[in-house]
Amino acid sequence: MKTLRPYWFVLSFLPFALSAAQPEPAAARMVADVAYLAPDRAEKLDLYLPATPVPGAPLAPAVVWIHGGGWTGGTKNEARAKEVCTTLTAAGYVAVSIDYRLGEGAWPTNIYDCKNAVRFLRAHAAEYHLDPNRIAVAGGSAGGHLALMVGLTAGDPNFEPAGSATPYPGVSSGVRAIVDLYGITNLLTRQKPDATGKPTGELVDGGATKVFGATREANPALWRTVSPVTHIGKNSPPVLIMHGRADTTVDYEQSVELAAVLKKNGVPHELHLIDGVGHTFDLQTWNKKPLPQDLRPVFLAFLERSLAPVAR
């Protein structure tokens, strides 16, 4: 990222030149509780904006962050979201952390909400000085699942909000990259881990029946439909996957399976399995302790490659 330098001006009618710099650009900031859905919806988003660009600066890339919580809980105000989004603004990105429909029967409104967040950024591109062609989606746990579904089903009418489900008709929800932190990737194969994180082979529901409306046995086709691996194709956007081997909530084989299907389809991806780390880590810490590796450089390097400006 290029450092933004103050610019200078000269008042030619004075008997001497002034060499004082313009005020520094405004620092990165967060705007809380921005409406992005229909007026009757209580869910809002938090908008994270980088330092105000100098005149002529390139448009910023942008990222939508989706919190976890088993599709039934969680909030845009989580500490992980704040850490991820402030990391992004420090690197010059616009970011949003969203609340979305949770709980029983939330599907498919939850994915519509996530796609509307992408559309919100694209619809406000000029206002926020962002590049509508350089948007990524990221999330953790259930948010990782939804981030994958957003990115892998772009343009599929079966998964796109339409009519009263979107305030942004005709606006694309497509993204250029996906970041998945320990997300559920195949509901049909999700296993119960043991106390060390090792998958046991025992299949688990993980709250899916409540949210998606049917059990694995009653409607396996539905469970397949809501599984990200089902929607991977040769034109899928690149994916960054990060998962702890000691995860006792979402078995790490979910990420191994995702990487295998991406590889089979020739989709650029990275898989980072982290020894000794469990669920709900951010880019720097897990369980209030530093990670074995600072993941911020991994995260930002992936985004820089995947969201590189396209020559026109």
C-alpha cells in the first residue's frame, strides 16, 4: 500500500511562499449501525472506512465480514470482526461487518442478507471511494459457510435476493475472492471432533436442522444444496482457508475437503492448518494468546493478489 503524503500549495500573491502542509487526512473510522436492508429490518452493518484519500488516489478495495455463531447467534460487534476490519482499514480497505437473519428458519434470508451487503457496497461505491470491481467476502465458522455460499453462488437465481428481498435490484452480488475461517463446507460430512480436535467419524447436525428446515435424513438434497462444496466450479473465485487442527467445534476435515474440491476444479486457493489452535481465532490470537503465526500478512497478501486492479 502506498503511503498517502500531504500535498502543498503556494499563495502566489503573498510576498513569500508558504510551506505549511495541508491537514493530515482524517484517520480510519467506524460508522455504527448503518441501514442496508429493507426499512422493516432491524439488522444493520458497521462501516469501517480507511483514512480519507488524497485527491486522485486510487479507489479502495472492499471486504464484507460475516460473523459466526452457528447461524443462530453472534453479532457484528464481536471482537474478531473489529480486529479483522481494523486490519483491513489500516491497509486501505473499506470493510463492513454485518448482522443478518439468525435462528430458526433463517435460510435463505441469511444468505440474501449477506449478498445484500455486497450489493450495498457496490451501490455506494462512489460515496465510499471504493472500487466496485474489487470486493471480497470473508467470515468465520457459520460466517465462513455463508461467505463461501455468497462467493460460490454468485449469479445463480436460486440464491440471489430478488423483488422485496433486496433494496438493490439489478446490482451484482459477485465477489472477486473468499476468505473462510474454519467454516462448515459440507453439511453432509461434518463430523464431531474429539477433545483434541481429531474428527471421530460421527456425523453431527450442528444446528442445521433448525436453520435450514429439515434433517439430513429427511432431506439430504437440501443439505447438499446448502453445502458450499456443491457449488464449486472452474470459474469460482480464489479462496483462502484457515483452520485450527485442535478445533472441537467444526472439524478441520471440512477445510481439507473444501481444498480438495477446489483443487479438483482448478480454483486458486490456500489452505492453512494451524497446529494447537482451536475454534474462533482471529488474525492474531486464539484463547487470548498469540497465534503461532501472525495471519495478517497471509490475509492481506491473499487479498492483494486476488483483488489486484484489472487493466481496462
